[in-house]
Amino acid sequence: MELFLWRHADALPGVPDFERELSPHGHQQASKVAAWLRKRAPADLRLLVSPATRTRQTVAHLNDDESAFQFCLPLYESTSPEAILTLLGWPNIAQPTLIVGHQPLIGALAVRLLAGASHPSAFRKSALWWMQTEPGQDSAKLVQVVDGDMLG
């Protein structure tokens, strides 16, 4: 099963945090990662998205139909990786999924999936980690890391 973790692209500073928008650079990053993902993601990809403006704008470069998103407030509130895995139905994830979220949760989720540990890890803005997992297995295998600043 395919699982993609995508940290939102670069955002403008501001308050309130929930309403921060992508910077022009962030839109470029998101566009590049979305183009890369469009070539590789399964057609039935589930979109689990933080409801914050910058995450919605990031994933809109992949799919601009917000009715296709499953908004998940715990992705914004930095809930534990275990809570997000429960939402996914882990370890028996039912369909390929893209999670679009924030640091430090997205990095902690990656570490939990790859190493079984629950501690944060660096996760660059607009980075996307592609993982694969087998039903019933508690860990995932890293396939590729993509960075919006390094794509052509």
C-alpha cells in the first residue's frame, strides 16, 4: 500500500497561524511536488489534509477540488503519530493515502513508520516522503524522498 507524507510548502509569516498562506516560493514548491506526485500516485489516492490554509493551498496544486479532501484537525493540532495512525486504520490501511501536514508531527509520523520510534525528525518544507507498507505490518519501507526546492 502506498503512503505519502507531505509537509506543506513555504508559507508567509503571520497571525493567526491557522490562516497563513503560501508564499510565492511555496506555490512554486507545491507545484513541482504535485507534478512529480501526479505521475506516480494511484488514482484512488485518499487525501488526508490539515485544514490550515497553507496545507489546503499546498495540496490544491495536486487537486483543486476540496470536496476530495478529508480534513483532519489533529494534523494541525500536532496530535501524536499514534492518533494519526489510528485515523488511517493502521496497520491495515485500506487505500493509498497522502497526508498533508505540519512539523513536528509529520516528521514524528515518518520516524514512527520507519523506525517504530516516537520522536521528531527534521522534515523540510514541501518535502514528500513516499512509503510502502504491507497490510498488517506495523512498519513501512521508504521508497523515495522528494523536495520541492530540488525538483527541476
